[in-house]
Amino acid sequence: METGKMINRISNRLRRRSRKVQETLGITGAKGNVLDYILVESEKHNVYQKEIEKEFDLRPSTATEVLKHLEEEELIVRVPDEEDGRLKKIVFTEKAKAIRSALRSEIKQSEEVLLRGISREEQAVFMKITAKMLENLEEEEKRNE
């Protein structure tokens, strides 16, 4: 069994679906992926550049460039954190809200397609297994640092 290969195939197909929607909205590539991440994650917690660097495995300079372009397009702003002014929260703008609904709709549709014919119990097992796989990879990374 080639677990990594299957995960990559699923990831590539999801990326293709997402890219189609992003292109219709005029955002492509890394900018689209980062904006999508900010729009989704900022509903749960404050998002900072370091988190984006880690999530997308980007160098700080690359992350800065992507964020700068999103700022120039008036899709995000960076504002000082209330507790630590040295940190800059990444916040999406009103202009990005329209994009968010289109992206959220695409994510919802992708989830429905992915989970078609899969029971709640099977979904729970899958999430448990993939969380463990991610944990294994993260532990291995730490050992090799």
C-alpha cells in the first residue's frame, strides 16, 4: 500500500477544484491558497505570519511577499496584536468577504463529494488515523532538527 501516494492524489484533486474557483475570483497560486487559509482559520483564531510560514513551508521572505501582494489587492491588512504589539495579526478585509463565501461554498461541495458513501463512523476512524499520521510526521521532523 502506498499511503503517501494516495494522500497526494487526493490533495492534488482538491487543489485543482480549489484553483478553478480561485481563478474565477482572480486570485491564483500561493496567494489563493494563503488567502483561503486566512479566511478559514481566522474564524477560529488570530492568524499570524509565522503560522502561514509553517503551514505552507515558506521562508519568511516568501511569506512576506505573498502577504504584501494580498495587502496591495486590499484583501488583508496586518494589524498590531492587542497583547504583543510586535506581532501583526492578519485580518481579511470587507473585499475578501465576497471571496470567502465563494471559497467556503467550494470547500463545502468538496467535503460532500469526498464523504459521499462514507459513514460517520468511517469518517471518525479516518480522522483519527490521519491525525496520528500527521503527529508521527511532526515527531519525526522534530527528531531530525
